[in-house]
Amino acid sequence: MPLPNRVSPTGDFLAVPARGLLMGNRGGRLHDPATRELSRRRHVSKRWIACALEFGGRHRTVWGEGYTELFFLDEVTALAAGHRPCFECRRGEAEAFASAAAAGARKMGASEMDDALHRQRLGPRPEVDMKTLPEGSVGLVGGVPHAVRGGGLLPWHPEGWGPPAGPVSGPALLVTPSLAVEALRDGYRPLWHPSAF
């Protein structure tokens, strides 16, 4: 039985067997290590990060005594769910994200980005026209997360991105926090699952 540790673009936890390209956490433990059951908490701190699956030869027991390991289909999913690249295991991506998110202003530090992303995660989802969003942004179209990719809207599934559901247009509720949208608009290129190609 899979653990409910796969994260959807809307930030929900799913118990599915599908594997992803990144792992991460939300600042600490959200599960009971004895029962390996999820608590009602959905974060411990504002620091929500997306990490490499492998780093420095480290090995972890998933949902053991430490933090709650979460898994993402890809970085587009992680960004939409409100996570940012980790400054330890994905330093190059984190630096690029911080520079792009600043959009020409002073580059933001990790804590400053975490504060901004946390405010945006808690706020209401604005309605947007999908054609105004950069590639890699995710919006809810008919209640389903769709990503802007190559002139089309790709529906999200735990196993991968579906074929284009139509051209990039129309109203949607913005899922990707505005800080990440600005990073995408200013040139940050997220890691996509192979199903998006």
C-alpha cells in the first residue's frame, strides 16, 4: 500500500504508486513514525523545498524518525504546489530560481522566498487567462490542474502529463504561486517529466 506522500500541483497528498523525479519536505515531520500515518498537519514551517532524489550518497528510511519525505512528478508540479529548489542538493537550480524570481531586483534569499511563497499559498487563487502565463505555470481548468507547455495545456495525472487538452487560452484559477510564475516568466526553466515531451 503506497504512503500518501505524492504531492499534486494543488499541494494535496496522494497515495499512489507513481514515482516522480524530485522529493522534498515541508520543514519537518507530518507523520507518526510508529504507524507511518499522516497527521492532520500539512506543513511544519514555511520552508517547503524540492530536492534531488539522490545526493551525496545519503540513504533515508522514508517516513522514519526524521522529516516527512514527499515526492513530486516533476519540478513543474513542485513549483505549483508552492515548493522551491533546495539550496543544498540543487544549488544551481536554487540560485537560478532566486535570480529569476527577483525579476531584475535584488536577488531574494531562501527565507525571503519562503515567506513570500507561504503568503501566496495561504491566499486565494486568482483567476487568470492561461494565455498570459509563462510555460511551466499551472492553472485549474474545469477543476483539473493544467500546465502551459509548447502552446498547449497539459492535464496533470499522478503518472504524468496528458496530451494537450487544447490551446493555451481561457480562464483558470492560478495554482502556481506568483513568485514562481515570475521566475518562470524571467527565464527559469523547470525540470519536466518525460511525459510532457
